[in-house]
Amino acid sequence: MNLSNLRSAIANCGSVVLALGMVSSSAAQATLPADPQEHSNPAQEVEQARQLGVENTSPSLKLNPSEALRKFEPAADEEYTLGAGDEISVQFPGRPELATRSVIGPDGRITLPLAGTIVIANLTRAAAGEKITSTMSKYFNDIAATVEVMRYGSNHVTLLGNVNKPGSIEFSQTPTLLEVLSRGGVETGRDGSLPDQCVIYRGDQVFWVDLHELLMSGSPLADLRLRRDDLIFVPGVTKTVTVIGQVPRPGQIPLRHDSTLTSILGEAGGISDWAGNDPNIQIVHRSKGTTQYVRLKNLLKQPDGLDVSLHPGDVIFVPRGGVYKWGFVMQQISPYVLMGSVIH
């Protein structure tokens, strides 16, 4: 839920409606530190590269500012090149007896009458026609060849990760990112939203794509054009925080790379009337063994607001108005702190 939705949720609580108008869009940006002891996996490698803002070595990891993403995307008019598995028809105008229909083999070759095998993989249709013409000219005078694709058997990408239908997906046209995610049955959030990010592997390149940012900004790059043999990895949502206390929807909330304390509270339904006008929100940082206290009014201050770093496994407690005794707080928080496996 974004900041505007949080405004709407808290406005219904009555007592904090005036304070909400002062929400700063820059308040409480969350950070997601990687766990160095976790086993290496594609999602972790990309997350680490995104946080550090540097390129890794093998393969190279790159962030995706719009200009770099545009360079990564194939041109809209890029001509198709033939590949293994494509079924083609080769015609020789004026010589119908030489016409042939072939499937390009794994080695990129087809077999021609008299001429034998010839490699045409990675050539455009026009270039393949010229190569076939040159080869057949050794046996026939005044001959020309044209190539037509009957079935695009090589035009596929692979989708892996947190999806319903992982595997290879074939296309008869240029594949696009949103179409791949749609056909693969990607797991959506509680509000029906797509995952925040995905990773595209292309040869020795690995590219991080921030889907949430692109969709929210209305950028056409959200439906990025892909290339044959691209591999798309959709990481699962494994990082969460727990919100308890005076909120309409207590429980686990996914912790995304752009989550803030404000947005987390918004996803929990805002702050209820029972919390009073200025609740002393408490954040238990399990990984550090510390507790942080944040007044709602301080959180909503402009222009700078309050910077609150959230980490996977944190517990956010919104107490009942006027009740800040430690015994009451621990009674509410203890089950979540002790059950570490639940909140990771």
C-alpha cells in the first residue's frame, strides 16, 4: 500500500486525521540488509548488487536506471534471426522442384538438395536466403532463394522462481516481460499486485528490473521487450515484519526494498482509534536485540520526517493509548519474538 492509501486508512480513525496531512514522502525509508551467512542464490546476488550499487564480476550485475534499461531492451524493429528449432520453407522462384521445408537442427544446419548441409542459424531470413543462393549457384545458373519461417521453434524464454508454471515459453512474436509473467502464472500479492522485482539473465549479463517502480511511474519499460533464450527469475517474498497491537489487520507484512514504517502501517490498515492521538510505536529489532520507540507525530513531521530502518523479522507494536508499561508490551510482543521461525 502506498502513502496515499495510508492517508485514507488512517483518516477513518478520526483522532489522527489532522496529523496525517503532514506525512512526509521521504520519511522512514527501510533498508534490507543481506544475510552474509545465507547460501548464494540468484535473488541474493542481485539484492546484494542493488544495495552496494556496484557491479559484481561473474556474471556482471547491473542496476537498471531508465537509460541503461532502454539499452538493454532490443529495438522494436530488430529483425528476427533464425535459430535451432525454427521450421522454415525455402523457395526457389521458377524452380518449384527444388523447394524444401526443413527444421533447423541443434547445430544450426539444414540440408539442401545437392548442396548438402549449410549453417543458417543466427542469420536473418534475407541473409539466409542470400547464403542459400550462393551455395546453390555452384549447381544451378540464375537461381535465387527466399526463406520463410513457418514455425518459430527457437523463439522462447525461460521463466523460473515464484511462479505457477515454470519452464520454457514459446512465442510467435517478440516476447515481452509482462506477457511472460502473465503466461507463467506469477504469484501476486494480497492486493493482486505483481512482484516488486524480477531478474533477467542474458548470456553473461544479469539485470535487475524494478517492476513496482516502473508500473507506478507508468513507464512502458515495465513491458520490456525480451530476446530469445532470456531467463527470467522471480524471487519469492521471504522477508517480512510483524505488526501487532492497535491496527485493523495485524500480522506479517512483506518487507520490500522500498518499504517504510509508514507504508507497513498502511498495509496493516492504519492505526485504530484505540491507539490515541500520538501512540508510542515500538519496534523490536530481533537481529540486534534492541527496541526502538517512535512517536507518531515525530514520524509524520515534515520536511525530514524520521528515518527508521526496518529489518526482516522486526516486530512493530502499536500500543493502546495511555498504556506504555513494559509488562503489557512484552505480553503482546513475546510470542512473536520467541517464534523466530514464524516471522522470518
